[in-house]
Amino acid sequence: MTYNVWNKWDKLNTVMLGDCYGPEFFRDIKNDKIKSALQRIAVETQEDLENLYRILKEFGCKVLRPKLEYTDSIINYTDHKGKITSIPRAPLQPRDCQLVVGNELLYTAEDHRAISTALTEYNKNFSY
């Protein structure tokens, strides 16, 4: 596939729609009140993203999606004492680190690896 953006008002043909951590990501949180709140937010966000996906497909867009590992857990981002260290930002805002100008995609920073993986699957020719 190629990139072809010369203005902002042409028909949208291909778009990357982000994703968020699913409710299973929070399964290892011991405090049920916190866990259930985070899981509810995750479910509602995924429902919103699926509705947007459906609308984009109805309008004929090819929709790229970053793929998260659903076996991942918040517990994987804790130190040996159980304290949370650094959780990677979910790939919910893929536009933050990429820009298409003409026939070139500029990927400006390292974001969640699922974004660069989805971009590479679509077209390996992009610049950092």
C-alpha cells in the first residue's frame, strides 16, 4: 500500500483506529473496587471503539488496528515488591506519533509497539 495525503478534505480511504487495554489487563489488581472500575472503563472504551470501527467500515474505509496481547497484565509492570513501575501507554492515540505528508509517513517517536507493528504490516516504508 502507499500513502497519499495531499490535503485534509479528500475522502478517507485508510485510517488507523487505536485500541485500549481490555478488562483482562486489570485482572490481577487485588482491590475489587479499583479493578471493577478500571475494567468497566475498558469495556466501555472498547464498545465505543467498535462502534467507530463499524461506522468507518460502513463508509468504505480500510481500518488498521494495533493488536494488543490479551495475555498481558498490569502485574507484568510491577517490581519485585509489587509496586507498579512503568505501564506502556495504550495505543489509543496512534496519530500522536505519526504524520502523513504526500506519499510519506513520518513516525516521530516510539509509542506502543502495536502501532509500529500495524504500520509495518500495512507498509514497511516509513521514516523515523
